[in-house]
Amino acid sequence: PLPEALDAARRSGKPVLVFATADRCGPCQQYKKDALNDPRVVAWIGEGRAHVAHVEVDRQSNAAALLPSAAIPMTYW
């Protein structure tokens, strides 16, 4: 969840990588299927270089309100 990732980032000094998507969004589903399952992306995330959060904008409106844009799919640092 985004609030926890932001808190962890403040404590560790590492960046937060946020993926914002919506179930209703066709391009978001393709993004999750392709980019978020790419072995290079999975490996990079697994290395712990950043705290990672996935925000489903329609189900997590409070977290989505923290993001700088409502555009989806989107990746934020």
C-alpha cells in the first residue's frame, strides 16, 4: 500500500516506485500483463532498490489522491 511505502521510503531514503492502474482501463491491463511481468522489471524490484506500491485508483481513492496526476496507467517515482 502507498502510505506504508511512503513511510518506509522516508525511513530508508530509498525512492518509491508507484504503479497506478484501474481495472476498467484496457491499457492498464496490458501494462500489468507486459511491463509489470517483464523479468527485468521483476528482478529490479526484487533487488530492493525502491519501495514499490500498486495503486488501483478506483478502489484506493485516498491513495490515488496522493498522486500528482489522475492519468492511468502511470508509473511514478
